[in-house]
Amino acid sequence: MYDFLLSQEERGLKAEAGRFAKDDIPSSLIRGMDAEQIRYPLEFLEKAASRKLLGRSEDTRNVEPDAADTEGEDEKVYE
């Protein structure tokens, strides 16, 4: 609706998110997550990460976390 306010990079991200939702996520999964019947499955998060849709542009899979990143790790829930 207000796409004219978006930068070219933001329009590209919006288009990529739309393609991801349409092509890679079954509608039953989306409905289940919206209804809070399903938590975000790891496969969903991995696919989103591979398309750089999780808010981090750098690849952090092989980076050793520092102490601040691991504090409360046992309580972390991906929602």
C-alpha cells in the first residue's frame, strides 16, 4: 500500500518474504503457528535464515557465542 515509501532494498526484502511465504511454507503450518498450536519448527527457521529473513545478514552458524549470548540459553524459546 505504501510501497513508494520503501527503499529498493526494503522492496526487495518484502518481495523475498512474500516468495518465501508462498513457495516454502505450507498454509497449514502458517495457520497452526497463528493459532499458537505449533511453535516455529527448526526447518522453518533454517529456511528463513537461508533466505536472510531473520534480521541478520551475516552467517553466524560457525561463530562461537560469547557469554552474553549464552546467558539463559536453557530458557530460550523460538517464538
